[in-house]
Amino acid sequence: MARRIVDRLFRILDKGQRGGGRVPVLPAPVLGTDFGSSSLEATMMRLETPRLTIIALTVQQMRWQRDDFGRLERAVGLAVSGQRLEDELRPIVSRAISHMRRRPYHVHWHCQWAAVLKEESRIIGSLAFKGPPDRDNAVEIGYGFDPFYHNRGLATEAVAEMVRWALEDDSVEAVIAETANTNVASMRVLQKVGFVISSATDRFLYWKIGGEGSF
Ligand SMILES: CC(C)(COP(=O)(O)OP(=O)(O)OC[C@H]1O[C@@H](n2cnc3c(N)ncnc32)[C@H](O)[C@@H]1OP(=O)(O)O)[C@@H](O)C(=O)NCCC(=O)NCCS
């Protein structure tokens, strides 16, 4: 189910244009367990790469991502660009917010991470882990970048940093990813980061970095 949503999102993202108002965003996983209300508003983590700042969005920031993108941009220190979240992605962000509130101890495995291009002070992509470590201690990563900025190595830079960050966590042994076997760009990103193919179907490839046999 979650994978189908991701695939659909990425088909949407493929059609996006800079300035057309589309903002890449990924769904949080569909998970349960009520944990009461969260105190996540103060949790603002940033990862740095040479060209990008990657910001883990808080619950409040994700509300703004959904309802008032300019306010999100201001909140993270950016000028208002006029971008907005595509309407059909709003329920997905709402679900992600709900998961973050229910599982504050797993917030960084559920939230959207906004990739800001430093030289333009603009959000150009989004990454997310699709939930906390599974029973094999693996987290799955997904990502989407504004087509205007493709093929500049930016997704590779961001994914590499997210993988590095995840593998530093004691509860994580591997990062996994799924690509359609037609998605050459995404496959190339994963190859460049160091993922290897762990299994395949007639339509999808399953990738892994870390864990037994690698790293
Ligand atoms: C996948 C995606 C994030 C890559 O973003 P990006 O910033 O362009 O990625 P990078 O520039 O780091 O790397 C892209 C690589 O793919 C290569 N590539 C892109 N299209 C290609 C094609 N049609 N054939 C062969 N190689 C291709 C680029 O040349 C580059 O490789 P190189 O550095 O060896 O030249 C972006 O295409 C995207 O957002 N796609 C839609 C969402 C999506 O598919 N997400 C992943 C789902 S698993």
C-alpha cells in the first residue's frame, strides 16, 4: 500500500516543473500505536552537505508544508518562493503528521526532510524514511527532487548524507530502497551512494546498503 502511494507520488513528481508550484514530498508509512500528544515542535534537526541543508521538518512545519508553504519557508529561514504543496499530497502529509504525533520517539523516521539548495536558499527536494527500523534493523529511504535541478548530483549528495546519518543510529544496521526497474535515475543515485541490489521482481529492484556482507 505504502509502496503504491510512493510510486504514484513519484509519477506526479516526474511531471513537475520548477515554478509550477509542485513540491516533492514523500508519504510517511501507515502505522499505528497511540502514544499521546507530541512535543515535537522543538525538534529541528539539520544535516549539512556541501550544497544542501537537509532539514527534518517538525509537526508544525509539516502543517505549514501542507497549508501555508510560505510560512514553512519563513520558519526555516528562507524567502517565500511561491511554491505550494500539490493538493492531492495534502492527505499524505496529514497522515505523516498523525504518525509523528503518535510516535514522537520515532519522529525522524516518519517526517519529511526538506532539501534546501544553499546557493538559492530554496527547497528543491524531499526525502523520508518510511518508518522506524524493521525487524531486520533496516530503514527504507525514499526521495524526490524538483525536475529543474535533476542531474546535478544533488539527490546523490542528499541520499548519501541521509544514509550516513541513519547508519550512525545504533538501532539501524542497513538502509534499503526500492526502485521501479525503469527508474534509471534513481537506480543510478543508489549505485553512486553504494547500494547494491538485494533482490528483484519483474518490475522492481530492492536495494541495500550496510548490514551483513557490505559496509
Ligand atoms: C531519482 C531522482 C531523485 C534523481 O535526482 P537527481 O538529483 O537528478 O540525481 P543525481 O543527479 O544525483 O543522479 C542522477 C543520475 O542518473 C543519471 N540519469 C538520469 N536519467 C538517466 C537516464 N535516462 N539514463 C541514464 N542515466 C540517467 C544521471 O546522469 C546521473 O548519473 P551520473 O551522475 O552518473 O551522470 C530524480 O530523478 C527524481 O526526483 N525522480 C522522481 C522521483 C523518484 O523517482 N524518486 C525515487 C523513487 S525510488
